[in-house]
Amino acid sequence: MSISGAFSAIWTVIHRLQRVRRVPAPDLIPTFTTAVNTWQCDENDHLNVQFYTEFGHEASAHLLATLGLGPRAQRDRGLLLQPRWDHIRYLREFRVVDTVEVRSAPTEVGDRHLVIYHEVRNPADGSVASTVTRRVDSDRSWPAAFRQRARTACIELPASARPRSVGSLAVPAITLAEAPRTGLIEVGRTVVKPLECDEHGVFLPRHQFGRYSDGAPFLWNHLGFNRAAMQERQEGSVVVEMLQHYRTPLRAGDLAVVMSGLADFSDKILKFTHFLFEAESGTLAACAEAVGMKFDQKIRKIMTFSTEDQCRLAARKLHLFA
């Protein structure tokens, strides 16, 4: 990836290809506002993907509170809530000092689960930067009053927020010991820090996405796309969609290992898969699908993989999905 000005062209082109509503739906509830900080941006001076997840995470808490089941109410009722999956589409970039606004609504209410839609916008120009859809599960049935409020606030999930290129893979619940035989490679080995956990001591979703982002250069290099050489040629990469499944919570002090690989590809798209393990037990903590592309920043177009590239990619494709 190269200079920030050229990189912004990636998002401009992608934005033109997406159908983005300029006016928020009137039934969406304001749930989060902030501004982008320098420390949240990567080498391209745009907001790192992990923070879109964080915006959805915090917006979920505020939506629950608006519907009568905030953190205090959950504690009073002895409820334990956990995210089960996050689906995110990345449509526009955010840059330093850009303002961020999230509006949200339930799209599905079950006896013990809730699916929430978040629309992440830049209120300065009204553009949709991302959509985040999250499923939250409770360890017991929802209180009747909350369930009624949630159902009243329900909307239909917009077509623009539905999965496009993720969700079709049958991702197996493998162990860390089994991972190398599938063709997965190690892209991260770290320790979960207390500051990366929530009030219950559980590893926050944002930092799980951050581990995948940190490991991306290892994966691209493994696939034969030297990141340093790409930068010299003004070639970038971009992630446009992710689907994350949360399996077993990690906690402060746990040892984490990320294994990643190529699940599938076409002449223009790479579909990655990431597995996050607890190292001591080898237990699968989370897994994700991500859709990425290569971008020529000089002519501002998505790049087509050469025949040589595709032969190399075929040789590195995971055995999990053969």
C-alpha cells in the first residue's frame, strides 16, 4: 500500500460501485457518535478496520439501553450477553478528524437472541461508510417488556447490508493442532492484555479484528504478493467485507494464535479465512471470512490477477475447501 492520497481512490471507486442511501432511515435510533483520532489510523492515514467493529459494539450497548436493557438492567436481572457473529461491509474510508455517527435498529428478535443493524455514517456529507450487522445471544429469555420494545423497533435489514461474498463457506471447528494440515499459516502469536478486554474480562471484538489486520502482511507475502514491492509499485489492497463468528471467549492473560489462509479466489477477488485459537488448549475462539482485492493506485482500478498469479494462488488454496 502506498501514499494516502492514492489509497483514498480505492474507496472512491468502491463507493461508486455501492448503492448508498444518503438519508438515514427515519426509524433508525442514534446510538453512537465520535470523531476519528490519529492513533486509530494506519499507514494509509485512514481508519483501521477494527474500529468499525468497535463502533458497532458500542452502538449495540446503547441500542439495548434505549430499549430498556442497558448494562445496569442486565446486571440487575443477572443476564449474560455475548455476540455470536458480526457481518461488516466497508464502503467508505474515514480519515483523521472525520466525524462518525451510528444509527441502529433491531432486525430480528428471538426468545434469547437479537439481530441488530448499524448504519455507520459520516454526518458531514451523509455518506454511509459501513454497515454492521450483529447477532447477540442471551443466556436466558429476554424480559417481556424488552422483547416488546425490540419488536416494535424492528426494521427489515436493508438489501445493501446483506452478505454478498461471505457466508457460503462451511468453516469447520478445527483445533490449533489440526490447522497446519489444512494449509493455514501462522500470522499472529500474542497475549490477550487486560486493556483489550471488556468489563467481564472477555477479549473485545475490536481487538480480534485487529489481530487479523496485523497478520494481513504475512498472508499476502505467503501468497506471493510481496508487500514492500507492492508499495513501491503503488499497488494497494483493500478489504470490502467480513463475517466473524465468535466461538469460545478469550480472557485477559490467554495466549492467542491466529492462523490464516486463502479459501477461494477469482480473477479479481481473494477470499481469506482467519482462525483465532487459544494456544494452551488449542480451542477455536473465533473464525472469520474476509473479501479482499488488489488495487492499482496509479490508474485507480481494481487489478486483475495474472495467469501466473492464479496458478500460484491455486497451489496455496486451503485444503479445507478443496
